[in-house]
Amino acid sequence: MTKITTITLLTAVALLILISPIQSFAQQEEQRIQNLESKVARLEQETQHNQNLDSRISSLESQIHQHGDAGVAFFLFGVFCALWAQNTGRNAWGWFFLGLFFNIITVMVLLYKNSNDLHKSRGQG
């Protein structure tokens, strides 16, 4: 072989030896970049999901603040009905739940029953 051919061949082999790790490094970096991009996309989706949950929680909190007083009033209707039922010998739990869920109607029925009880007791006394 000639001297130029040998030098060219050695140079080519040296370049291949040097380029091979560089290509491997470039492939590893490309894979690393793809992994990071997929992680970023997943985090963006989770952030969007969390923002949706935050807005739903805020909406529920505002609804609770708006309707909280009504819940207390309904509970007090139930307590009033249960107290009346207990004092007249009726089922306190049944009247509590009737007063809680059907508050105005239950109180009207309660007043009607109380009126009938009073009329009966006056008629007997």
C-alpha cells in the first residue's frame, strides 16, 4: 500500500472511532430530550386537571356559603318537629326527618295535629 492510502485509511478509522461515541451520545441526548418532553406534557395535563378541580371546589364552596343558612334553617325545622313529637308521645326521629326534608309542609301538619290534640283534650277535660 502506498503511504497516502495508509494514512487515509488510518484517518478514516480514527474518525469512525471518534464519531461512534459522538453518535451514541447524540442518540442518548435525543432519547433524554424525548423523555423530558413527555414528562412536561404529562405535567401540563395534570396541571390542567388540577386547575379544573380547583375551579370545581371553588364553585362548591360558594354554593355552600350561599345555601348554608338554608341548611341551618332546615335542621332547626327538624329539631322543632322532633321536640314537639317527643313532647306529644310521637316518634321524634320520624318527625325530625319529616321536618328536615319537608319543612314547611311538616310544620303545617304539626300545627294541624296540635290543634286537633288541643280540641280533643278540651273536649275530654
